[in-house]
Amino acid sequence: MGVVVSLDEGKKESASIRALMDLTRADMGRVNELILSKAGSNVEMIPQIANHLVSSGGKRLRPMLTLASAQQFGYRGDGHVKLATSVEFMHTATLLHDDVVDESGMRRGKTTARMIWGNQASVLVGDFLLGQAFRMMVDVGSLDALDVLSTAACVIAEGEVMQLAAAKNLETTEDDYLAVIRAKTAALFSAAAEVGPIVADAGKPERAALRSYGTNLGLAFQLVDDALDYGGSSADLGKNVGDDFREGKVTLPVLLAYRRGTTNERAFWKRAIESGETTDAALDKAIGLMTRTGALADTIQRARHFGGIARDALAPLRETPQKAAMLDVIDFCVSRVN
Amino acid sequence: MGVVVSLDEGKKESASIRALMDLTRADMGRVNELILSKAGSNVEMIPQIANHLVSSGGKRLRPMLTLASAQQFGYRGDGHVKLATSVEFMHTATLLHDDVVDESGMRRGKTTARMIWGNQASVLVGDFLLGQAFRMMVDVGSLDALDVLSTAACVIAEGEVMQLAAAKNLETTEDDYLAVIRAKTAALFSAAAEVGPIVADAGKPERAALRSYGTNLGLAFQLVDDALDYGGSSADLGKNVGDDFREGKVTLPVLLAYRRGTTNERAFWKRAIESGETTDAALDKAIGLMTRTGALADTIQRARHFGGIARDALAPLRETPQKAAMLDVIDFCVSRVN
């Protein structure tokens, strides 16, 4: 297997996100309070589903980025807490709708909301959380932040539709695939990072730096995630190795292995992705092919490429603990795999 | 049958919405252009689905209300056109998600988007249109309008979840039902009407007047719609008599007929709504029971009650062609049934 996450590396990972967690701990406490209060409703099913998602955990990387990027510019107020919560709600709404679209049964090691409360409630509670996200942004009162986040909402949805249209298509080019993840994943990372300097009234170059950092971090994050789906252990990930494979998702490791494969291997990929022949034996074979063709290693290589751009994007900024922590996050994302 | 729409009344209806159409014709032309341009995307499926909905027609009552209520206060700009388009997009996004939630096959006499492009695309294109709606609001730059419309987005979603939770429950009280339609229908009418005075910089009393007008018009509109589902002709409605019945929807005519019914009749309603025994014969019987118990007539009576409140809400406003047209709309809504 070309991709493994050893226990030691597991420790290194948590170490490299530690600085960000420490710096944003107090603010994240306020974000968590706001999440609980804004997910409240007299309509019982809404807090139930919201709590299910909140307790599902996840690293809350996106809101932490908003908080740290506001702190970077010395922000003293509570707008960044509201914006960070908005970002997390947008993310949660997307997950709810995604699980419906992908017909997923598991998310981060827990049964998905749609399996418990149904597709209908998942769609509607997602709409509610998106609405609450916008209300909080309006409450902050920054039209620039509203512009960035509402544009991200559009781009994310556009990316999801793009992905749907390209579903199971092995002829998707790497460029097409990058366009999809740029929209569906990187756009929210980018917006999360950019609203920090916006709320802190920093200048245009600072906004551009954080925007670029977020975009490229998001790309690296998604590519590593795609690779981990064919390696790493289930407990570390909260998802099972092979989930993408069994859902017939066309991710970069698949695209590269398919392009680089022999005629026979391409026939294998077609049976797997297009016809759904995704037994455990087929998954083993897929991982073997990805390793032999270098598809996994090169997916990680691509991730490192974007990680490097993210790093350079922050270079002009003043040295602060926040900047150091944000640079660590790049390593955290990329070092999840070796 | 207690509720019929004769050909003559059909003519009377179009007459009473005529003034509003005439006054907003030029602005609606710009709204329609904006709809087409903002529903555009390089992702093919998005304009396809959007065009399907646009060509499905509908009266576009909500954006016309926004335009007329801005005109009422002498507004000269293009913000009202953007806000009207936002309102229509919010409505369209709700329809897309509703059809998924209700598993509907037909809408306004046309096959629903979800039957052609699937539930997945309907969810995602709804999200895209909602995002575009917010972008246009941000573009107008009024935080008050953003506040009103983002709050409406939350309330609508909350109302839909409420409806889902109360689905097929014949013990729903009239108050519960009113709370549902106040959220899922009246909130958008209310917001559509209120953003007119907001963009025109009118005062608080004017905002309150339009908000109240919109809320009560929306309630009347929904109640008449509920009654028409058990009367009226398919061609007039763009939906078939009995759609709500066959979907087991608990609307006010059903609730009243159930409450007022004999033990045997209640057993009939339980078989129909809870167990789905909704043959044509059962529909005929349902309409018969609604007529005998006065459930249909009283649903209309309730609608007239709210129509009266809407009328009084506008009373303090200056007499203008717009005000007269908005008053006509109340009659249009209520006079759809006799």
C-alpha cells in the first residue's frame, strides 16, 4: 500500500494543528455556544439534527481559520465569532445536502442524518442552517464579508452540480477535476480565510493573501482526502477506506490510475466505477494499481504543490503566532499521508 | 361541489391582477432578463433546470409585489428589480426542494424538475439559486433588506420542517396549521412586500404596513389554494384537483372536515390520509364531506378574514395606482373561489 498513516504520524498530525487550536480555543468556545443557540428552534427536529452533526465532531478547521485570520490583523470584536459560525453552518448545510445527493450512510464514523431522520428533513434543515448562516453574516453588517460568503455559497453549489454531471465519467480530465474541487471544497476554505482580514479591516493585499492561502490549502486538503480514501485507517479518518470507491466517485487517484493503466486495467476501472463492481477484492486490486502507476503518490505530490502555493501566499504577512499556526495547518493537511 | 371556478370568474380573476401587471410590466421585463442572466452558468444543468422552472410560468405574484411596493414610495433606481429577482429565486429554490421533499411528479401542470433531472440536481440547483438570490441582495447593499430576506429564508425552512413533522397528523390544530403556513408561505409574501419600502427608504410605519399586508395576503392565498385543491378545474390551476389529497397532505379543509365529522367519517379520513386510501371514489367522498361540514366554505371564510386584515394594513397609505392594484390582488386571491 502506498499510503499509510502510522500511529506516530497520527501524533505528529495532532501536534501540527495544536497551535491553531490553542490560539483559537477561547473564541471557539464562543463559536460552539453560538452554534448551539442558532441551531435552536421550537421545531424539535431542527436542534436534533443539528446536535447530531455537532456531536459528530470533525476538526472545525474552517471556523478556526476565520478566527486565526482575524486575529492575525489584531481584530478585537465579536464579528469573527459570528462569521466563523456562519462558515461552519454553511459547511454543515453542505454536508446535509451532500449526504442526500450521494445517498451516504456514514459520515465521520456516524450514521448520517438522512438515515435517521430521512432525506426530506436533511434537505430542509440544511436550508434552515444556510438561512441562519446568512442571518449571522447580516448581523455582523459587513457587505464585503456577505459578498465573499454568498459568492462561495453559489460556487459550492455550482461545484456540486458539476460533480454530479461528471459522475462516473472516467474521461474527466485532471483540469476538470480540479475545477470541481476548487468549487466544492476550496471555495469555502478561501472564504473562511478571507473574511478574517475583512472583519479586521485589513487591506486588499492582506485579503488577497488569505484568499489565496485558503484556496490552495483547500485544494491540498481535498486531494489528500481523496488519497486517504485508498489508504489510512478507518479510525483515524472517521470514514472507511474504499468509501469513494464503493460510491463510484471519480477522484484524482482513480483518474490518474485509469489514464496510466493498460487496456485491461482500464476495463477493470470501467467495471468498478461505471458498473459498480466494487468488492473487497476489487478494492485491493484498485489500491494495487494506484500504487503501481504512482497515482496515489502523485495525488499527494499535487497536494504538496498546492500546499507550497498556500505557504508562499502568507509570506508577506507579519510574523505572528497565528501566521505560524496557519503554516502548520498546511503541514497538518499534507502530512496526514507519507 | 362547494367550490367551483367558472369561466366567467376565471376572467374576473385575470382582471383583478391586471392593474398590478400593467404597473409592473416594464420592471418585470428587467426582472425576467435578470432571472435568465443570473440563472446562467457554465454548468449546463443549472440553466436547463432554471429555464424549465421559468417557462413553467406561474403568476410571479411575489416579485410584482416587491416592485409595486417600491413604486408606492416613489422609488427610482434598480434595487427593486434585483430584490424582486431575489424573491423569485428564493421562491424557485423552495419549489425545487419542496418537490423533492413531497416526491411530487407535477407542478403547475408540468413534470417537475426532479422527475427529469433527479432529486440530486434539484437539491443542488435550489442551493445555487438561493446563493444567487443572496448575491443579488448583497449587490443592492441594503442590510435591512438582507435582514428581512435572510430571516424569511430561515422561517420558510422552519415552516417546511414543521409541516414535515406534522405530516399525516389529523390531530393538528387549526393554530398549528396556521403557524405552518404563516412560515412556509406568508413569510415570503411578507418579505417581498416589505423590501419595497426598505429599498425606497420609506419609514417604519410604511414598512410595518407592507409587512402586515404581505403576511395576511400570503395566509389568504395559501388557504384559498388549499380549498382549490378540492375544487376548481385542473387547467385553471396548473395542478390537479385532489393532489393534496393523494399526497396525504393535512390542510385546513381536511382538518375542519375531520374535526366536524362523525366517528365513521373520522375513520374514513384516517384511512385516506394515514393509510393512503385515496381512490377517485374516496376523493369524491372527501369533497362531499367537506361540503356538508362546511369545511370548504369556512376555509374560504378564514381566507377572507386574513384578506380583510391585509386590506386594512394598507389603509393609512397614500392613494396611488399601486395601492389600488395591491388591494385588487387581495380580491384576486380570494375571488379565485366563490
